Amino acid sequence: MANAASGMAVDDDCKRKFLELKAKRTYRFVVFRIDEKQKQVVVERLGEPNLTYDDFAATLPADECRYCIYDFDFVTEEGCQKSKIFFIAWSPDTAKIRSKMLYASSKDRFKRELDGIQVELQATDPTEMGLDVIRGRAN
């Protein structure tokens, strides 16, 4: 079912991989991209559970937009082990205007397909999604 505003559908695999990350913790992160030819959001990359945040950040292209889900583990001030699922809209300043508009117009519909996102971040450069930002938003 395509979104009338952007015409983007969401591939079933996107929902499947998100659920595997959320329920089974099969992945540390999932990176999604918009396939303009197929007019849908597709899974681009899956991160194994042992990968770090730096590994995740290194997978993002410097000049193209992406949607990302990151499962962030942390310890609270009380010493409790917790995790939060982040949705990150990566839209670097150097990306093409058309791409930025396409990702922006498709974002809300795509997010609605993924039930269980706890924190949302919009980042236009790596500093806006640094580990310190993630830690700050997790608490």
C-alpha cells in the first residue's frame, strides 16, 4: 500500500527485520533505504548484535539519506541494564535536495509501520547522532 503523498511502499522485509531486532534482538541495527525504481523502502544492511555504535555510524553514506533503527544498550544510574530502540533519520547536508525531500515526506508513514520505536532522532551530520547524543536521549 503506497503512501499517496510520497508514493512509497514499505517492503514486508522491513517490518520483519524490525520485529526480529525488537523481539529476538537478532540485530544491533537495521539500515533502510528508499529504492526509487521500486518505489519502496527496503532493507539495505543488517548489523550483527556484537557490533558497536561506531560500526553502525560507519555504515551510513556521507552524502545519501537513510532510515535507521538502532538497539541501544545502556546501564541506568541505578545500575539496571536497559535498552532503547532508536529511529534515526539520516539526512546529511550534502545529500541531493530531491533525496532529502523524498525521505522527509516518507518518514512518518514508514515509522508507523514499525511499532515499538522509543526515541526518534533527526541527524544532518555525525555530531547530531554521536554516542553522547544517543546516551543523553536514552535516559
